[in-house]
Amino acid sequence: MATFARRTEGGWLVNGQKIWTSFAQYSDRAILLAKTSNEDPRYKNLTFFLLDMKQPGITFSTIRQISGASHFAEVFFDDVFISDDDRVGEEGQGWKVAMTTLTSERGGVEGISRYVEIRGDLDILTRCCAGGTEHSATVESLDTRLELIRWQIMKALDRVDDVERFFQATCMLKVMWSELWQELTSFAVALDCPDHDEHWRNQYLETRACSIYSGANEIQRNIIGDRVLGLPR
């Protein structure tokens, strides 16, 4: 990590850059994980901040994705001031705050929003593109797996006050919804439905990244094996 925040009177001055910042071009506020020490060991030299995106010193370049959309940007910081009041947690505890934030994203906000999006796609598939008995087994399988995701979301939310059990539930949830959505869109594209051809092409391209962002699925499986199943390393 190259983005560095050094102490100054009343706060911090940030210099560096970040890539793959979601909707940076539209945001008023953002979260920032920055290096604050060159002496402390890895993961203990990071601090978590809230950031005013409209202040001087911040510039960005949007990133065009394979689908044609631009949901992300590369952000550049040039002596950007952050008040110490906008520091979240203690100095050097940023990694812990970031992991807690990511766990909440996977299990709460992202899990629910992805379920709604996938349910919408499955409804289109069922009503139009895959109607009839020829594809009924595939559609029923996708629908069953989506309902399992809904139950996993409910299980995760029920464990929100137990940090470790909540973490375990969200790791599995991320793998479940991302791989289901990729399979659904791959199946839909192969059907070549004339009424929704553009929709499925866009969704197919958008969902290719699902198994990478918010923690790659390969990493999630390692975590599941280690912290959920207790398998030997």
C-alpha cells in the first residue's frame, strides 16, 4: 500500500492513489484505508478514515469496464487534509476496522441487494426466456439455490451480534450469490432470447467480476476451510 497519511496539526495529510473506488465520481464522502507508519509491522501500520471527496487535492479518472459502464475510478490524493475527528478507530487499527466493514458489507447491504438483483433476473428468465418444460429443471435449480441464499442472509443477520459467527456466515454467502449469478447469466446468454438479448449480454459481462470483488472466492474458500470447518492449513 502506497497511500500514506502523515500527522499534521489537527489531523492528517494524505498523498497517494487508490484504484477500483466504487462510484468515486459521484460521492460526497468515502472511506479510506491509508498507511500511517513505516516502522510498525504489516497490518498494524494502517489507519481507517472518513474522507470528504469534494475538497481540494482530490482528482480521479473513471475506469471503463468491459460492459461499457464506469462504476469505478482511480483516485489521486495530493496533500489532502483529513481531520483527526474523521479517523475511525485507533491509529494502526485500520485493518481491523476494514475487515469489520467488509464483513458487514458482504452479509448485510451487499447480500440483500444482490439477492434482489438476482431475483429480478431470475423472474425475467422464468417469465420469458426459459418458459416451458424444456428448461424447467435448470430454472428450478437456480430458484432453489436463490432461496438458500435468502435463508443464509437471514442466518447472517441473526448472528450480527456475534462477530465470529457473523463472519462465518458472510464468507459462505459471498461465494453462494456470486457463483449463482454467474451461472444464471451464462445460462441466459446461451438461450439467445431476442426480447432480452442486450440485458443478458450486459449482465453476463457485469457478473464476471462478482467472484473477485469484496474478497475473491478462492480466498473466501480458504477462510471457510480454516475458520468455519477448522481444516488443517
